[in-house]
Amino acid sequence: MPEVIAKDFNNRYGTNNIEQVYTGTEFYRHTGQQETFVHCKDKAGNELLVVYVDNVWNRSMLTLSDINKLPDNVRQRLSRELPDTDNCEFWRINEITQACISGKYYELCYLVQDSSMDKSWVHTLVIDSEGTLLKSCDYELNNNAYVRPFTADIDWITEHYKGARVLAYINDLGFDSYLIMHDGVIKSVSFDSNHPDAKWEETRYALPEGTTVPSRVLDTFTY
């Protein structure tokens, strides 16, 4: 492990037991940058992955073994969104910290048992450290271990959404999506990650209750 990475890792995580170090060549979005993956465990025994890009810290992902290890704000929000957690099987409970994004956020992927159809349904929740629900979907998001935010995307968001705060990053079905708070509204700003020079694809958000929808939009609906 390069000395610069070892020094940074020690400053961030102290004497956590390092189990494996891997330097990969699968450069996300073909940037030509080197990624180093440091696998270890924290003092509580939770799995921790720390990733460096060109020897500079880029992201950390802590995998929690139990929802009771979530911060109070996040656990309270989870209980409101998912009152009956006993009927859920959690696949992933991740605490994520990313370069370019202030604060931690949490990704929870779980199965819901449907006894009426004898099936299980995959769901994912993304919640920030303050307990704000940022995204809810009925499928699994791509693994944050192998995808990452880009400064160019953040710069685009800063330019087009003045005063916005980027609260989380996810890779959603092949799109780099940034969950932001802008003018008091949570918005999802997506870039097509299938190309090296990813361009803005779309922005989605719920309109406030009572918003008047333009007639030209209503005219496209078939009744």
C-alpha cells in the first residue's frame, strides 16, 4: 500500500485491522485514474471499505450488521417508512461518505415478504444523517463500492441549481444520480454514466401539493 494512502488511512481510521488491499484497473467512466480499495473492519467488527483515486481518499462505505446500529435520526425515519421491520430481510445497511458530498448518508436494501403471493420484493431506501428520506424505490441500486461521484457533475449542479446542497450520490440503473436539496425540495439530478463524457440526463422531483399543472401537459394524458 502506498505510503500516502497508509498515512491518510491511519489518520482517518487509526489502527483498524486491514484485511486486503487491491489496486484495480476497472476505471469508472474510463477516466484513466487508479483506484485502490482498502478492506478492513472497524472496532465493532463492521466491514469497512475505503477507496482512494490516484492515492487521494474518495469514499468510504461502512456495512452495518443490524439496523439498531443506525443513528437515532435514521432509525426513527426507517421505523416511520417501514413499521414492520420484523417481516423484512435486510441485504445491505451501508453508511456512505463521499468526496464532494458533505455529511454521511445511509442506503438500506431489503426484502419484503408477501405471503399472499408467496414472493419477496426488493426495496431500497436512501436516508441522510438528519433522517430525511431522499429516495425510495422497489429495486436494488448499484453497489457504491464500484461507482463514484464526479467533480464535473457537482460543478454542473452548482451552476444550474444555485444554493443547492448535494446530500447523497447513487448509481440508479446506470445513471449517476445526485440527491440534492434545492429551494426546500429534494431533487434527483441524473447523468448518463454509460459514456465517459456523461451529460445531464434529467432532474426529477415531486411538485408541491396544489401546484397547477400546465394545460399542455394535461392534454397529453388519455382519460
